Amino acid sequence: MLKVINYKIIFLLLLVDSLQAQVLNTSPFSRYGIGEMNNIQSSHYFAWGNITSAMSEPQYININNPASYAAFLKHNPIYNVSLAGKSALYESNYDGNQTNSSGIHFGLNNLLLGLPITKNWGLVLGITPISSLGYDVSSTVPLDTSTVSYVYKGDGSINRLMIGNGFNILNKGDTTRISLGINSSYLFGNLERTSSVIYNNTNVYNSRLQYRSSLSGWSFDGGLQFYKKISTKSSNKYFINLGANYTLNSEMSTENDFFAYTFRYNYSIQEIAKDTLELNNNSSNLKLPQKIEIGLVIGKAHKNKRRWDLGVQYSMMDWREYVDNSGFLSSSSSPLGASSRLAIGYRITPNLDWSNTSKSVLSKSSFSFGYHQTESKIIIDDNVLFNTGINFGISIPMISSRSLSRFNLGFELGKLGNLENNNIEENYFKFSIGFSLAPDTRYDRWFRKRKYD
């Protein structure tokens, strides 16, 4: 077991550079705070509104609530990898000047490994981005007989390298379970922001302010889950899941570089630096707010397999507690507000007889639907931007054996902001593709170690 864990840790570290090298965002709204937060932790749960607080299932890894790790089955390690992307249309209308732009990005979203240590103890190792910058915003205004353009750009991400443990503190089989869990995460990444003033007149020097920050720190979150079977009169049973998870305030140390200089363009292509106006660096800290999440799921199961689930979840993160002590005035200095999210979702699996080869693979798949309404952290002209979206997706069995491996697809159609109320709006389509490989080492021949007689 330790040898397997060592190999996986090395593999996770090799993927750190690939996560940092990706283009993870194109949204102008990512300029606020530490960027746009990543809410796709699992392709499957993303498909029904990211309802994760109360969920614990042996075929999926749920890092949002570490108490769920206690549900892993003996002899069934889980390998989870997912890709995610977004296509968006951005529109703005200021002073009667209506503009629009678009953006698309796609890349690796996470890599997770779940290990059942004992019957009541599960462990997870993983890496995933928690936020990203990726904006490129400009405006051009007339100046005398020429024009001047104000250009704001941002790039970078903050990633999470984590280890988590989940335990059953009460386990009465399929009747009652109470679980606790904790995640320890190392946060790291680089963020870069630039603000430029560019003149159309080639005889005038342009100016640029450049901010670079290298961030690192620790984050801790814990969770609690309760499962109770309601009916035992037949092989069909009803159940209730309750869950709550809490993320502590996190403090990250930052190494900051500030560079202000003037420059000109040679034939409108090559940038030629002229004078350095200021060059400075310092060390500071950045504080992230706490997060609270609670969820409730009720459903029906047949022979310990879930037929359908109906869930609701509420989360809150007060970004008014966000503090950046770098001392550099940047485009991220806009005030942030308290963010809250309410989601509802439904999931159904038509056929639970997974071993029946006469049944189609689609009938054995799980179909998910969800809706959420979010009060975002973004405040523009004293107005909070709201985000609404609908989710849907499918989880398809991958291997016709005793394993629980699944192929997961999740989608979201949504809107952030409102052109009439906020003068700016984002209409987006998010998608995620994921694989949950959960071989049973007792039966799956491809996973068993070969031996010579």
C-alpha cells in the first residue's frame, strides 16, 4: 500500500507544472480578489448543481466534504481525473457604448486518488486548481487629435495539493452511519496583473504597471455526515443524508514584485522600454475567508444501490473578510461582498441491475439535473452581481465487471450579471469530462499483479 501511495505522490507532483501552464480562464470577472473560484470538483456532482455536502458514495471521490471518504469499500481504490472548460459571451453597455467579446478555455481540472485504509477509514490524495485569473480588458477614448487605450490584463492560478482522511465514528451497516473528516491542503501559485496606458501617437511614451505575486500557504477544512435508513419493510428503502463542512480562514504568504516603466512600440510591434519609474518588491500576506456549507439529500435505494436522490444545499463565503496586505494598488482593489449559493438537484438511475448484459448501458446510467442561484462576491457600482444556472449530466458504467468505474459528463448553462441592471453580463456554457476508475482488486484481472507459477 505504501509503495502505491509513493508512486501516486510522485505522479501528482509531476502534474503541478501542467496545471500552472494551462490557460484556465478568459473571464473579465476573474480580476476580482484571487480570481474566479473553481466550483467543478467532480464531474458527476457538478451535473446536479454541485450538491456534495451530504453525499458519500464508494464510486465517487467527494473532496468538498472529507467525511465522505469513510464510504470507500475495501479492495476498491478510486482514481479520479477530470477535464473542464468554459465557453462564454461577454457583453457590456456603458454610456451607450455596447461591446461584446467571447472566450473559451479547456484543461486538466483535477487528479485524485482515494484509498480504503480500513473498513471505517478512507484516505484521499489530490491536486486541483482553486482559482484562476485570465482577463484582458481594454477601453479606448479620444485625446486631442489622437486616442489613448487603457488595458488591463491578468493571468495565473492558485492550486491545491491536498491529503484528507475520513472516518466512521458510528457504523451500523446500511441503517445508520456518522462520519467525520478533515482535509489538509497546501495552496500555491502565481498571479500577475498589468495595467497599461497606450497612446496612438508614436511620439508619446506609453506606461505600464506590472504586479507579480507568488503565493503559498496552508488551508484546513472539515466535514460531518449523517446517514439514516427510513424504511426496512422490503428490499426498497428510503434514506436521508445530512452533511455540513467548514473551511477555516486561510492565510497565505506572498512574495510581490512591482515594476513601473515607460515604453514605445517600434513599428507598432516590438516593445522598447525607455525608463524605469519604480521597481519594488516586498513580502506580505493574504487572507482568505471561511466557508460554511450544509446539505440535505433524501432518496430511495434498492439493495444498497441508489434509485433516485433529491438534494438541496446552501453555502456561504463572506469575501468582505478578504485581505490583501501587499501594499500595491492594483486592479483587484475593488470591494468584495458576501457570497451565498442555494442549489437543488435530482438524480435517477433507471436500472440498478448492472450485471445484466441484456440491459442497455444507458438504462444503467445515472441522469442528473440541477439548478442554482448565487449571490456572487462581485460588486459593480454598488450593485451585487447574481449568477444563475442549470446543470445536467450523465454517469455511465465503464467496465462490465464487479468494479464501480464510471465515465462522467457534467454541463452548466448560466448567466452572471445583468446587462440592464449592471451594464455588464456573462452568458456561459461550462462542461466537465471525468473518469472514476474503481477496480475491485479481488476480481478485476487487469488490476491484479501477475505472478509466475
